[in-house]
Amino acid sequence: MDLKNHTVNFRICDIFYPDCQQVLFSLHGNDILCGRVIDLSDAATLDSSFAEIELDELQQRVIVPIDRILGVSE
């Protein structure tokens, strides 16, 4: 089958070039996520502290600098 000029489907993780992370950041880098803080780092200053956050959409927790958190709700 000649695929040229046909629309195809594929997973982001299967992109060979550019790096799939670069593609993901370009497409969704400014999306806002919502998660629950599980733990905080023991840093002395706010600008060097991190939060461990659990997201419903991901199996793995993410680490985010506290000064990059955009809002807090209960």
C-alpha cells in the first residue's frame, strides 16, 4: 500500500525524530494539570523546594518546583 498523501495514526512514543518529548512539549507544554500533593522536599527556601504530585491520568508521580505551582484548591 502506498501511504503517501494518506492520513495515518501513531503514538507519540513511536516518533523517531524529533525526540518524542520535544513533540509532546510543543503540543501540550502549556496545558495545565491538576493533582494532589503527596510530599514536599525539605529545602529551606521556597525557590528550591519541590512537591511530589499524584495525577489521576498518570501511574507515576511527578516532581514540580513549588514556585511553579499556579494555584491551590482543597
